[in-house]
Amino acid sequence: LFADDAANCAETMIKLQHHLNVIEQFFLQTGMTVYLSKTDIMFFLETGVHCQYMNFRGNRVQTTSVYKYKGMLCTHSLSWYTAKQKLAMQAQKAIYAIYRY
């Protein structure tokens, strides 16, 4: 069984760690595995706010400033610039392929 593309949101880092703990217990009870190498956390925080590290099964979960979810790129600043640039590049490649055809 594979479960991917899951997202979890919390208003505070304490609540997020609690959510991770609940998920951890569920995975222990069901025998499922989380691949931390494929797991990222993105914080949407005000500038200057210190970001603590989240843990899952005693391991630190890596953080990222850009995350691809359901095919769209999201940034920690909620800017659409990165997503628009990526879509524009994909469109250019498609147009070039059509012209070559």
C-alpha cells in the first residue's frame, strides 16, 4: 500500500509536532513506513521568526522553501513567481516540440 501526496497544516509548530506524533502512532499501529528522504516540511512564517525542527520517530524532518504539491510549486512566501516560471518553461518546450513536428 502506498499513500503519497499527503499534506498536513497546523497553526503553530507545537500543533504540527503533535500532528506528527499522532501520525507516527498510526503508522506504528498499522505497520506503515514513512520515508523521511521523501518528506519535507515548509513553514509559512513571518520574517525573523525562529523555526524549530520537527521530529518523526526521533529523526529530524527536513525543511524546504519550495515544495511541489499536486504538480504546482509553492514557496514559503506564497509567491506564484516560481510556479509561473516553471509553467512558462514547460509551455515553451511544448511549443518548440510542436514546431519541430
